[in-house]
Amino acid sequence: MARTAGRSWLRRSPVVPTPAVRLVCFPHAGGSAASYAGFARELPARAELVVAQYPGRGDRFAEPAVEDVRRMAAHVSAELLALEPASMVLFGHSLGALVAYETALALQRSGVRVEQLAVSASPPPRLAGGGDTHLQDDDELWSTVCGFGGVEPEIAADEDLRDILLPILRSDVRANELYEPLAQSSPLSCPVLCYHGIGDPLIDEAQLVEWGEVSTGPLSVRRRPGGHFHVFTEIGDLIEDVFAGVPIEALQRRAVS
């Protein structure tokens, strides 16, 4: 993925001249920009994929993790605002859903409205946070994370990889569990899509309707097979659904006018 010099938070692939829309993706706890590599192949024409690369992983492995969701969002929003203008759809999975939401708020405070906020595998902000998983010892935390189904068996059994991955996983889980939304945040005005993986043990599906409280726009809740990590199966269907309500042609005319 293309990047700018220094400690950039954004990875762009493919880089599209005058894109009609950017799909901005936010990884889950322990995830990196590479998690969304498959999304680039499924984008509609004139769409650009931009993925947040949190410090502590991938090509930012040597950097200290940021353990605060709003600080993460502040960095991402600042870099998005520095790009050439384009309409944006934000998509966040698990921890990334909260970072995406806070990024949408930060953009709105700067006068930029996102076209759509898509969130996956996360309670709504008011009910997010809490828990003490980040305080578990290494064996307990690794067992907990592997039980979610997002770690390949050969990686789960590799002690050297475990030792490399555990610190960043602990930092991300801490950021998620210590998250608290601001009490005085103005609501967004964009549509909200909320995705739920059927059988996800981390999510109470009955709570997801409260994602509708973060915006004056409409809420749609979608159920998909695949459990907590459903977003990495049937990617083409997911991208098609994300963009189904986005007026690509109108945005393209706006981008070239």
C-alpha cells in the first residue's frame, strides 16, 4: 500500500487520481492495514481504499502503541483532511468501529460530513468499553484472543509469534476497554450501517439498534455468517452492500467538476 514519508497513519491502495469516494477502513485489535488487502480488489470504479495503520504493527512495528481511541481518531482525521478532497465512507471492525465513529465526529467538527459510517462487531459507543481482559496474564490473554477465531492455528501455536503479538494485542484491548464516549458529542448526520456476524460471542445483537443514536441519519443492521471475523469472508458481497446506498455516479460528477 502506498504511504507518505514519516509516521503516516494512512495506507492508500490503489491511489486513484481524483477519486469519487474513499473507503476508509479501521482494523480490529491486533490488526494492521494488511487486514484489508482483499478489499482493494472489490472496490467500485473511481473508489480508493485508505486503511489506518496503527502504530506498533506492520511497517510501524517499532513505534509505541496508542492506547486511546480518540487520540487514534485525531491522528487519522488530521491526515484525511490533508488529502485532496473526496467523499468518504468509513468502515471499522471491532475496535476499529469505535475509531471510525470518533474519526467521523472529528471530521464533522472540522466541517466535513462523511457519506456513510459502517461499523462491525462492536457495541454502540454508549455501551462499549469496560472489562478487564487487558489485565489478564499472557497465557490467559492469548487464550482469550485465540478463542475469538481470528488467529490461525499455526500462529496460535508459535510461541515466538505470540511474544511479538501479545503486547500490541494487550494495548488494543486496553484502548477498547477503557473507551468512553464524550457526553456532549453532537450526533452525526450520515447513514449508519451496522454489521453483525451471526454467532459472534462478543456482541449482544439486541444492543446494536443503539447505533442509531449516534446519527440523525438512518440506521440499517445487517446480519452475516462468519462470527466475529465475518468481514474477511465473502468480501465482494460485503463491499457491494456497503456501497449500495452510496451515490457513486453523483459523487464522481462532483469530484471532476
